[in-house]
Amino acid sequence: MKNIRPNWKQLLVIAGFVVLFFLLMDMNNRLNDLNRLNNQLSGMNTEVSGLQSTQAALKAQIEFATSEAAVNQYARNSGMIQEGEKLIVPLPVGTAMPNQQATPTPELADVRNEDIWWALFFGE
């Protein structure tokens, strides 16, 4: 039988293939990490743009709420008037102003207990 003894060139080529294998595996792991991070980046960019539009809307609301126009609008909606103005409230057509008359409270007559029982039993 022939004794197979590798020489130093064969060992160097085999060692190179082993190192190349591990480098390719590491590159595959790095590419997977890159893909995952890019997906997270696109999700975060979408979330940031949504939050920026929310911030812009809230800033606009704050600017309006602190303006003089908002104070006037609130006062008008609450029925307040400015100095020198007269408040006029239109009444619906066909409705008359109700007469405010005091209705007297009826006085209860003194009724005896015997009369109440008699009325309950005999219906008088």
C-alpha cells in the first residue's frame, strides 16, 4: 500500500479552504444582520415621519389656542360680548313667551284616619 503523505502545499490549500469557509459564514451572518437592521430602519423612518406630522399638528393647535382669535371664538361661543356690543338672542318663529304665573299650592284638607279606612274598604 502506498503511504499517502500530504505535502505542505496541500495542507496550505486545505487550511485556506477552511479559513475561506469560515469567512463566508461570517459574511452571511453579517448580511443577515444588515437586512434585519435595514428593515428596522425603514420601520423607524415611517414612525418618525408620523410623529413629525403629529408634532406639526399639535404646534398648530398650540399657536391657535394661544392666539387672540381663539379667545374671541371661545367668548362668542360662550355667549359673552365685547364692550359696546349688545347681545341679541333670536327667538324661534311661532313660539310665544310663556307667562310666568305663580300657581298656588293646594291645601290638603284634614282627613281622619277612620274616613281613609272607610274609603279603602267600602269605596266611598
